[in-house]
Amino acid sequence: MLSLDNRTVIVYINCKLTLNGVEMDESTKEINRSVFSVVLKQAREAKNLSIRKLAEQSRASTEEISKILISVKDGVLSANDATNKVVNIIKDVDVESENVVSQFKLILAKVEEMNMKVHELSSAAEEQSASTEEMAAAMDRISRVITEISDQVKYMVSAIDQQTQSSHQVNESAEEGNKLAQSLMELINKFNI
């Protein structure tokens, strides 16, 4: 049997011959019609097959896009959950930092109160007698040590205040990330997967 290409060539040649006025007998004309009919039928089948293949490819592409969108949506949901957890952790850290700062401020107040008492005792000791000069010197040393401790506590309170400010900034950034994730979720949900 002739292939589709060979039959197409034969039909083309016969059409040319007919157009150029070449006489053909009835059996040749009948063969030409049969061949033309078969070629036309196969051409239609090829066209239908191409349309089916395109439809199948389109369906497969749509399914793949749907899978990708579902994957992106799941990723955004995970990121959103993680961001919410980070925000909550940062809020907890922020509260704890404020508690620590408050405790250090209380300690600082007590240290300063103690420093005043030591100065009072030192002044009282100086007024007593020469034998208490050693006691006054010890009190002065204690006073310097307490002053150093007070300075260190002040430095720690300052560092914790800075950490609290940093955690506030991180918290704000995390909340912004959460808002972005929610916006992305709204966009993804518009695709109706």
C-alpha cells in the first residue's frame, strides 16, 4: 500500500495532468478519486489526532501548573506558620527582656542604696577616732567596689535595653514578613486550585 506522502504526490500529479488537459480514462479517474478520498480521510484523521494531542498536552500542562500552585501554596502556608511562631517567640523574648531589665533596675537601686549606707557608715567611722581609720579605709574600698558593681549593673541594664530594642525591631520585621506571606496567600487563593 502507498504511504500518505506517496498518495499525495500521485493525487497532485493527476490533478496537474487533469488541469493541463491530459485525458484520462474512467478507471484512472476512479483511482484518482479513491486515492484522493483516502488522502482526504487520512488528512482529517491526522488533524483530529493533532487536536487530541494538543488537548492532552494542555490537560497535562494544566495539571502540572495546578500541582506547582498547590506546592507554592503549601510552602507559603508553612512559611506563614513559621513566621507566626517566630513572632510569638520574639514577643516572649521581648517580655522576658523587659522583666530582666526591671529586675536589674531593682538591683541597681538596692546597690545604690547600699552605697549610700556605706558612705554614711564611712563618714560616721571617720568622726569616731583614729583607731577607726582602718575601718574607714576598708569602708572606702567597699564603697569603690560597690560603685564598680553599680557601674557594671548600669552597663548591663544599658546592654539589655539595646537587646530589647533589637528584639522590637526583629518583631516588627517578622510581622512585616507575616503580612507579606498573607498577601501571597491571598494571591494564590485567587487561582482556585
